[in-house]
Amino acid sequence: MSKVVIMDHPLIKHKLTMLRDKNTGSKEFRELVTEISTLMAYEVTRDLPLQDIEIETPITKMMSPVISGKKVGLVPILRAGLGMVDGMLSLIPAAKVGHIGLYRDPETLQAVEYYCKLPQDVAERDLILLDPMLATGVSAISAIQFLRKSGAKSIRLVCLIAAPEGVKAVQESAPDVDIYLASLDEKLNDHAYIVPGLGDAGDRLFGTK
Ligand code: URA
């Protein structure tokens, strides 16, 4: 079974409170999503492999660790996942960015794919799938299945807020995909919104509605 990591650092908790507040406008919302994503990037990359290289300090030669050849790919699920890219890239600037476009059919609540462009060497990359809200899990599961069909071997999922229903669905469908969250909320409502959540992440990021 995959692991679920809930990042309850005080800075993340504080910023998440501001993000949830319905009076937070799009500009501040975007900034907060970027800041939280940067903080989450720190934890998501904790197990990246290191290799020692020789360098010379002003005092002496030494062997010192750098991130080894392992390559990272960021894959935001359009459109709300886009909000998390810049924050992640600020800590992992060499990552390539792929995109998966999915929307949720309001009638069936099923994910419909409308766009996909991934790095060519997707099979060799540690992929970090980005979506601020893990609600029913339908989008994340579809994206994971698509990434696998494209050859992906290593996938982790990073969301700001999840509902228990979504976490369970992803764990059942993709038991090897670790899930990183800033908060595990209470439940889904009848419209598949997370409670208490933050509303529609895409609308709040981009000022639509
Ligand atoms: N997508 C959102 O943007 N918000 C939710 O609460 C659920 C899905």
C-alpha cells in the first residue's frame, strides 16, 4: 500500500488557512499556492538519491553530495495543477514539465482527457503529478493510468487538500503511488467538492466563475 504523507509544518498550515478563506482573492491565492508548493517540494524530494563528487573548498579538497543523475518530471493536471508548477520548479529547476488536460464531466463525474504532452524520456523520470484538490480521485487515477500507458515507472502524487474518499480510491487503484498532502479534510459533499476544502481551485487561481 502506498504511503500518505501529510505535511503539517506550521508554515504550510498557516498558508493553507489563508488559502481556504473565501475572502482571499486570486492574486494572493496564486501566491499562496506557489509558496505551499515550494514547501511541499522540499518534503517530496526528501528521498532523491545523492552521489558524492569531489570539490575544493577554499581550505581543502573534499567529497560532497549532489543530487545524482535521477531526473524529475512535473506533471500538472490542467488546469488547477498549473498553479503548483512554479513553486515546485523553484526548488527543482532542472525538472521537465509535462501536461495532462482532464476535465470532470459534471453529469457523470468521470474524467475526460483533452490534452497530453509529456517529456520524451518519461520512463526514466521520477514523475510528480500535481493537482491541488484530490476529491473523488477520478482525475488523479485517470492521469496515473495515462502516465503508465506512456511508459512512466515512478509516480508520486502531490495535492494540497484531499478527501478520504479520493485517497482511498487512489490507493486502491495505484498502490505504488505515494501521496503527499498539506491537509486531509473531512469528506466530499453531494457535488464532489471537498469539505471544508477551499472551493473550486481552478476558479480561485484564475479568477473565473
Ligand atoms: N476540485 C476543486 O477545485 N475543489 C474541490 O473541492 C473538489 C474538486
